[in-house]
Amino acid sequence: MSDCISLSDQPVDPTLARRLIELTQAGLPLVDDPWAWLAARLNMTPEEALLLLKQLQANGLIRRIAAVPNHYRLGYRHNGMTVWDVDDARIDELGHSIGSLPYVSHCYQRPRREGWPYNLFAMVHGLDATDIEHYRYSISAMLGDACRAHEMLVSTRILKKTGLRLPPPASC
Amino acid sequence: MLDELDLRLLDSFQHGMPICEKPYEAMAATLNCGEDELICRLQRLLDERILSRIGPVFDHGVAGASTLAALAVPAQRIEEVAVLVNACPEVNHNYLREHHWNMWFVLTAADQEKLDAALKRIEQQTELEALNLPMQSAYFIDLGFPVGSDARMAV
């Protein structure tokens, strides 16, 4: 047994985590020391705020802290939701392979439903319609025999898009 | 139009920025520019919506419960149904897609019960039955796209 306690083992007060999300979900301010800005609002020191961010990153609540591009504005205007009916016994192995492709942004296992046989979803993004068709064929080739059927649902219109917003506290 | 420094900035920090004291100073050092110059650029990229924000990207699980749902909306009802779905505060993305199941949206709520209630409400208001496809496993690696010279800039 190691004496070393990893950051992810340390519990984070959920109220504090929630407060941090509320403060930062729209972005950090462009000030010399954004952690000091955050710390002042969380009643802690900048060092504690930095440690809290690292803890949340270690336990998975924060995926990354980054300059987040708007891909639509960068020209990636075409997206296709590819859906696959994949052998359940191999879905984890295949899902990880597909999820690591550079043009796949999200890759999830979802349940099959009556009339809906697809259990693996991979969102592909490209600069034009040909790109995403090409990506679809590449994924199909990777899945090979493990895939029984697939479709690509191309998006034609964004009807609503808001960032992740926290729902109101559970009390209301 | 984005210049070479903008592209380097996006390439270098879209997957992660330094989590250290004075992160903007550290970013400027990586890019070999001044901190003022970097902050100026970040502000411009935010103003032009090339960057959606600078900060943490939270896991979907953070919201409590979430699901992907779809409706098969008859062509003549699309506008009407979109208004009903979009009015639901639990809906944060809604896309029209070419398929029999043509309206796809993500719902998030504080817990499973509230999530189920929101989807039920949508079904009742639209008089359509939803396909409810909650995530079972995520094979997520990272969200990032090359922004080199082959990316056609939209601005």
C-alpha cells in the first residue's frame, strides 16, 4: 500500500463545488491572477482555489481547463451523429477506439429501443459534407464485422444551444 | 481573420491551459509574447466568438441527470414543436437532423425524477412519443480540432 494519497481520493464539499461551477461556467476573467479572483469569491486563498481546481480535475468533475474554441466559428460547421449497432461483447473496446479518433468529439454507449437498434453513438465534425461522409466510412471500416447496421444523422439546423447550465438547487 | 499567433494560441491551449499561479503570464511565455498582448488577443477571440470561453469544462454528470432524447416530428409541425421543446429550461441543445427521428435534444436536470418529469412534459405538450437514450458509458477522450492552416476560417 502506498502512503501517497492522490488528489482524487480527497472528497470535495458539494456546495463548494457547486459554487465554483456557478462562478466559472461562463469563463474565467482576463485578469492577472484569475485564481485570486475566484478565491476571493469562495472565501479562500488563491492556493486553496488552485488546489480545489486540481482536485475537481482529478476526480473527473472538470474535464479540462482550457481556452475553449467555438468550432462552428472555426469552420467546423458540419456534424453528423453516427449511430452503430455493435456487438455488446466488444462495445467497450470498440468505443474507446472510436472515441479516440481526432474527428470524433463524443462517443457514448446508449440503450437500444424498439425500432432503434443502435447502441454506439459517435459525433463527427468536419469542414464540409464530404469530410463527414469520409469519417463515417473510416469508422465503418474500423468496426468491421462487429457492426450489424449503422446510420449517420446529419444536422440541418441548430434549434437551441446553450452552454451547460446548472439547474436550480434541488430544493426548488 | 486569424493570424499565426492566434492559431498557435488555439492549438496550444484548447486542450488545457497552465493551472499555475498567473496562468496568462505562463501562456504568454509559451507563445513568446507579452502577457498584455495575450490578454488582448484572448479578449478579441472571445468578442469574435472564436473562443466560447476560457475556463473549466465540466463533465455532464455535474448537472445531476441527463439524457439524449429524440422526437419524430411531422414536417409541418417542426416550428411549433421546436418552440415547445426549446421553452423547456432542462433542454440545452436541440438539433434538427435528417432522419425519421428528426429532433434531437439533450436534457439535464438536478436529479433523475426531475429529468423524467421534464421529458414527460415535453411528450404531453407535443403529443409525441420520445426516444429516451441516456448515456450508459462514455468513450470520451477529448474535444479538440486541428486549427492549422487547413481549417477554413469563418471570419
